[in-house]
Amino acid sequence: QSALTQPASVSGSPGQSITISCTGSSSDVGGYGYVSWYQQYPGKAPKLIISDVTNRPSGISNRFSGSKSGNTASLTISGLQTEDEADYYCSSYTSRTNLLFGGGTKVTVL
Amino acid sequence: EVQLVESGGVVVQPGGSLRLSCAASGFTFDDYAMHWVRQAPGKGLEWVSVISWEAGSTYYADSVKGRFTISRDNSKNSLYLQMNSLRAEDTALYYCGKESGYGNYISRGIDFWGQGTLVTVSS
């Protein structure tokens, strides 16, 4: 099964807001409320920043927010900071093979 | 504090076998499903396999089905991945991950990750 579709890169200036999309199908993103987002710095393990489409785990900044419309989920980072420069991945439950990741998005802070 | 520590990654020849382990602590291990996820050098995350809390259900990515076997020993708080018929494309950092959903949830997401163990398949 192909990965969920994410833009390869997104950039923004400090203080701006950016949005990363994650597009799937009715068999995954659109059919279930189990979309998660992860932040990964180079050489480090991924870190959960959004679960169940919109939930922020304890300790995660409220500058990160998640949403979903149809077959596309989105991660918005508001008030962009230099420390937000990292790779971001979405995942979704899928009826096909259980869990599916997006291809990843590199966020650059200009 | 949740801790996941993977081990077992080495250099292995194509066609060879390997068993990865993941030692878990800081949570009630047998309350959660557990995952293996891999990341090839310079590439994205690829989900590999999941096992339910009681080991009654297992699921695999198509790319490893029939070659890899996931298992767990709840008495030892440990997760395993038996990897057979290894190929060059299996070269990756293998992460162990804790399922975010409690109990019977299998794939809501992964809320804690280990640091990974590197598997290199090369002659």
C-alpha cells in the first residue's frame, strides 16, 4: 500500500503559520479518527505531537494543532520558531494493513 | 518514564536471519499493543508490524509478510522481531514503538519510541 501523501517540504518565516497536509483515502484518513503526527529531528527518534486527529499529548506546545476534512488531515504550526525545523510525519489506521505513514515533510524556518 | 530499548541490529548477509529485541519499562506492558517501524537511511518511516496486547493478533506490511514474525513475552516485558530471508532493501534503523491506544486498540498511533537498532543487509 502506498504511503499517505505529504508535501516534501514546507517553509515559513519565524512567527508565521504553516500547514502540512496528509492525504489518504476513505480506507484510512477519511474513514477513521486515528490520525497522528510526529516530529523527528535528524538522528533522533520520532516524537508524537498530535494523536487522534486533534489531541495534543501532555507537554506538547499549543502552537501545534491538527484537523481533518474528508480524506485529508492537516497539521498547523502557528508562531513558527527555529526549533520547529524538523521532519514531520503523519500516520493513520488503515483497514488494509493496519498502520500507514506519510512520506514525510521537511519544515524549514527561513 | 516510558523506556523502550532495542537491540540485535548487526550486519547480515542477504538471505540471512536476525532477531531484534525491545525491552520495555515504565508502563504496564501487557496493556498495550506494540509496533515495529523502520527507517531506511535518508528515507521516511515505514510501518513494519504490530502485535496485540495478548499476542492474539499480528499484522504485517506487505513488504515483510511471510519473512518477518513479531512476538512478545509479557512476563519479560519484551517485544521481538524475527527477520528471515533478509534483503538489501531491509537495511534500516528499526524502531520499537508503544501503541497509543489502550487495551484492544491496535493501530491508533505510536506514543513512545525507542532509539532504534540498525540492521544492515550486505554481502
